[in-house]
Amino acid sequence: MDKNRKYMLVGALLTGVGVSLMAYTASRYTSFKRIVANTVRLEEIASLEISRLSSVPGEKKDIIITDPAVIERIFTDFSHVQLMKSARNVSSDKNFSYYITIVQADCKQRFDIILKSRQHIIIYDNDLSNPHLNAYKIISPYNPQALEQVFD
């Protein structure tokens, strides 16, 4: 094999590895907006069923939010969250974690969101044709202020 063919082969191989690495890296990063907000419009949400879970016995609390303004505030808090895929078996926050179910106007439970801590979230897409669950590490600053306020 002559020298030019070897360089072309090495170049093609490095290009293939580079493209594969870029595709893998891009698939690990996403956002709440891309996963949830682009799938379910705010107007389609009838309610949010939220459970605040605690490691302290008796401190579990459940609420159902139907007020569109409160739903929008909670959704807005999440909308700018940047995510990176992570392991599913991350331990929960010692104080509180939240389990949120997004219920659409047709009474279909579209998404289940488990906020395990300020750094980890699990999103289960209840899409009937392709249900799937993914765990993510929150990589952007996030403060669930609107979510915490509904329990005050």
C-alpha cells in the first residue's frame, strides 16, 4: 500500500471516530424544554399532581394544582434546565424529593417527573407508542422556588 493510501485511510478512520464521538456527546446532553416543554404545550396541561416525599416518616404531602398561573410558574422554573444523562440509581435528597405527574386535559398522564435532588431528575415519558424513562444530572443552576412555594 502506498503512502497516500495509508494517509487517506488514517484520515478516514479519524474522521469516523470524531463524528462518532461528537454524536455520542451530543446524545448525552439535552434540556427539559426539549424533552417535556416541546412535547406538551402549557395550554394542554389540566393539572399537576405533586407529591413531596421525605425521609422523615409522616412528612409526605400530596397536592393537585389546577391553577394555570401556578402551573406556568412551575413549568417556567423547569424550562431553562439543562440536562446530561446519568445513572438512574442516584440517591434522593435527605430532606425532600418531588414526584410530579403532568395530566393533560384529556386526563392522560403524559409525563412523570421525579426531582430526586437539586442535581438529579428522572423523566418518564408515558407516550403510548414509545414509553421511556431517563435519568439526568441537572447541569445548569436550578432553584425549584415555585415548586417549594406550593407546599408552604
